[in-house]
Amino acid sequence: MRRTIWLIVMFPISLLGNWESIGPYGGIIRRIVVSDTDDNLVYAVSDADCPVVAKSTNGGISWTIISTIPQRVRCLAISPTNDNLLYAGGDGVVFRSTDGGVNWIQTTVPTVYIYDMVCHPSQSNVIFGAGQYRSGNYPPAFVRSTDGGVNWTVVSIGTAQNYGLCIAVDRMNPNILYLGAGKSTGPAKIFKSTDQGGTWTDITGSIPSSAYKVNSIAVHLTDSNIVYAGTEAMGIYRSTDGGVSWSQVSTANYNYRMATSLSSPDVAYCGGKSEIYKTTNAGASWVSVSNGLRGYEFYGLAASNQNVNLVYAGNDRGAFKTTDGGSSWTPINENLAMGWITAFTNAPSDPSVIYSSLGTGYFGYPYIFRTANSGTNWTEVSSPIDCGVVCEFAVGYDNPNLVYALEGSG
């Protein structure tokens, strides 16, 4: 009788080698925040179903992916008094980290989809948020925690269906809060509270319904009467009387995020669809400061409180930085592995040549990259493709420079 003996050799996983990221690097960034006391400490969170959190300790020269959050989040806030205390809000949930984003503790807030969060300027355990109340007519909602995010109070604002999209606290009087709301079919709304969110008053006033959404809002840091509101379709509005009346001061649309700086309170920045705008006269007028910027949807924007000319921005292309107040911007994407890789193909005749495509979120414009040294260096390849995403490459069998791309829209 012949017997067959099988020899099974088990290798430890450690002998199989570790994986490392080789790029190409970049977005999609949903939020970016900077420490109030350390200009080099920056955090960014991606726009994804399982977002990654990146941290830079050298002003964006390089990044480290430090964690993932198990659910999509729409906002990120950092405590002004504790650099290790971070908050992220999502659909019916808040995540908080007490160790600089390495670990996250989940707290359920079941009745609210949270779209924006801001910390109290001097009390690290007090956090405010804006969202949508997921019951009744689905009106805007306000959330507040006074114990560092462990427990949350929810306040429904009004009765009309709408999204609470942004929130701002008056630094001179933290009992005063502003909440911007809206949806794709309008009407745009602004609400004000003078009791730290207990009650709210509609102060939309002359802002037209056709503005659709108040996506961003900010309060002047030393003059409580001055408030800025960025709308979806009717530009930027300013109030000089604490929200009693409003004036249109810019026609720029898609104003997703605002940033101010204690070092120069009359200066503010606003991130839009494809540009960033700036005011130097307390919001009376705004100009584009987008030289060197690329991409869409600047949801990420943070200015240094120590240096008004230092601003970090994030969009579908990754992260950018200016040190001259927006006169020029530099991409800062080293090791920022947030890209949505939709295609990745070697050249048959030279495997060290690889083509890769980064998809870019809602607009879907793909960015194509090429490496000739197995991923050590990547170069962006100009492309006429302006819609959809690239889902496959085919490279010429004998010619690594001959490339076909299958684009999602045909």
C-alpha cells in the first residue's frame, strides 16, 4: 500500500513582509484643522466611508496616517486649549479622541446628522455642533456637550425641513452662537442664540431664499457685531449689527468653509468650489487668492491664530499651504494617503512603469499619475478627461507610453 505524506509548512506573517504606501498621494480631504498654539501641528480627515486621519508635526512637509474612523464624518474640530483633544461628527454619532487622533471613542447621538462642530474658545470640554434632526419634519438641529463629548444635548430648531450646515461661536461672548442652514432647493436660513444654544431666533432677514444654503459662517474675533455668512448661490453676506441686517459683499458662490486669525482679526478666508477668497477689511470686500491652487470643493480650511498669512487648505486634490496670505500656494501631500485609487496598471514591457488614477469625489474629475521607478516617484499626467472616473488602463504590450483609459462616462 502506497501512502502519501503531505508536508505543510507554516510561515509567520512577519516573514511575508509588511506593506508600505507608495502613492500617488493627495485628497480627498473633508476637514483640516491646525493647533491654536503650534502652527506645525495639523490634522486632516478624509471624505470616505471609512475615513483616515492624518497628522503633520512639521507644517505639512510630511504626513503620517495615524488612524481610521469606522464611519463617514463630515466635520473635525480641535480644542483650542488641548491639542490632543479632537472631535468628529457624522450620521447619528460623534467620535472623540483624547490622544491626538490615534484612538477614537464613539458616542451615539441617534436623532442628529452632524455637519459641523466648533469648540468653546476657552473651555475644552464644551463643544457645539450643527446638523439635521432626524425626526418629525427633519428641521435643523443644534447639539452641545459640556463634558468633553461624553453626553450630548439636542435642540430642534424650527419645524421646516432643513440642514444645519455650519456653526460659529462669538469669541468675545461664547454664549452667542450662529447656525447656518439650508438645502438644495432652499430656503437659506441663519439662526442666532444668546444662551449657548438653549433657544434660537431666525435672523435670516434680507438673505434671499434663492441662496439655498448657508454653508459657512464666522464671527469677527474682536467685534461681536460683525458676522460673515457664505451661501451656496448668492455669494457672501456680512452683518455689522450682530445679525439684525445683512448686506451682500461678494458674489462668489459655493462658500464651504471660513477661517479667521487672532493675529489679524480683520482678515478672513473662505473656501469655495474651486477658489479661496480673502477679506482684509472685516468682510467689506473679498478677492480671490487662488494662485497655485487646483481642484474643487475646499471644505478644508484653517488659518493660524499666530500668523494670519499661514493658511492650510484641503480639497479633492489633497492639502495646500500658503505662508504669504494666499499670494502663492504649495501642495503638501507627502505621505498623505487619502486618495481614492480607481485604476492601477503596470506596463507589460517594463513593470516599473505604472499608471494610476485618483478619483476625486462628487465631481469625479480623475487625476492620472505615472511612475517609471515602481512608485518611488510619481508625475501627474495631463489628461483631457473632464468627467467620470478612470476605472481601467490598458498599456501597449511593446510600448509603455501607449495607454488606453476606460472612463466611467464612456
